[in-house]
Amino acid sequence: MANVNSILTQTQTEFNQAVNNNSTGNDELGKEQFLQLLVTQLQNQDPLNPMEDQEFIAQMAQFSSLEQLMNLNTSMQGLTDATNNQQMFSATNYIGKYVTAVGNVIGKTSTEGADGEIVSEITPFYYNFNAPTASTTITVYDAQGNPVYVENVGAKDGGTVFKFQWDGKDSSGDLVADGTYTVAVTAKDADGEAVLCTPMVADKVTDILRDGSTIYLRLEGGQSLKLSDVELVSASRPSLATDGSEDDKNDGSDGSDGSDGSDGSDGSGGTDGDGTGTEGGDGTEGTGTADSGDGTDTGNKA
């Protein structure tokens, strides 16, 4: 009986040792630990009731399946890493390009101009609704979630893309610090029901980041967005608004210059005779006056 207890104690000790060795590495039971447990079981089986052949073969089959699954997992992990590296390499083509994505985070950066004046660059923000709105409010929040600017923009049509270009100032008119800001749009219809809004941002890509298997694009304003969220890539800043706010206003064409007035005719010479004739003076050159805009000039003749 003492011999049996000794065997059981030894088996328990070796089992605990195998588990402890595994816990120092990772939380999953590896093939080495599985094989050690199987060998320990064979070494300490009851001589009067040995393991059946079928049971032993089944455990060996489990060990073989475990090893194949672990090798497959290693291969898949390598393939995943290679795919992620390829995605990041391909994403470098976005640097210097403008991307448009669904999102509501904008950036504010400031530089000092040649005359010493502070010039702020702020990410344009676009939004559209799935239905007409009766009232629309835009709120800008700082990184701590505090509202810094609120504007009521009134009723808006559904299906139209609108542009909100923040000036970087709070509701009191004071310039805020550089950083990233969140824009929230709330709208209600004529019945007081909320209307769904789709926010969008467009900015230039400056850096590529990777967090695990996710690729991020860092934008000029300092904010980041997922590569998978990009909907439009363009070489220059896109004009997304469809309400006409970004259309260039065509100035009227300048009128053509009027023609110069014709020179006045020379005066007639004096008559011949004993007296001294007086030579007629040259006529006065006509002057042309050009009207601005209609391009019609009238020359005054002498």
C-alpha cells in the first residue's frame, strides 16, 4: 500500500512540475508538456491494470494531432505577419496624398507667417443627413471632452454633403490650442425626431503606423484613422461639398479696350498773297475713354 501511495505521490509531483514549467512560458499546454504527461502516465501505470492498446493509440493520435495543429498555427502566424508587412509597405503609397474617411476627429496646427501673424490649418469637416432637418447644431469638443465651440446652422437638406470649416476659435472668439478635436452634429426633423448624420474628414497623410494587425494613417492635423476606413484617395485636397459652398465663383470677364480716337485733321494753310499767311495749327489728337466691364470705348475726335 505504501508503494502505491509513493507512486501516486510521484505522479502528482511530476504532473505539477509539468504544469508549472508550462505556466512560466504561456497559458497553453504545448506538445512537450503533453508528451511529458503521457510518459509519466506510462511510467506509473498500475501493473495489474495496464493501459489498453486502444487507449494508448488514441492518446498517441491526440498527441500527433496536437503537434500538427501547433505547426499549422505557427505557419499561419508567419503568413499573417507577412501579410501585415505587405499591407504596411503598400500603405506608404498614401503618404503625401489626401484621404477621405468616415470620422469626426479633426486636427488644428498653427504656424507663424512671414509677417509674424499666426496662421492656423484646420482639417475640413463634412457631413450629410439621410433626411431633411429642421434644426442642426455643430459642437466641437477638445481632447478632454469639453465643448469649446457651438454653432446652430439651421435646417439642412437630406442627401446633400455640407462643409464645416472651423476657424479654431472657441465660442468667445479666443484662439484655442493646437491638437485634435472631435466634431459632433446633432439634428432633428420637423417632428422633433433625431436625424442620422454621416460625418467625414479629409486630410493629407504624413505617416503610417501599425498596431498589431491594424494599419493606421496619421494625418497632417495629428489625428489617425484606420486604413480600412478610407473611402477616397486624391492627389489634392478634395471638394466634397455638394451644396455649392466649395464652388469657385466665376468673375465677369473684363471688357476689351476701346480703340483710340482718330487723330484730328491738320488745319488748312494760310492763303497766298502779299500779306503773310498764317499756317494752320495741327489738329488736337483725339483721346479714347475705355469703359470697364462692357468693353465699348468711344474716341473723341478733334
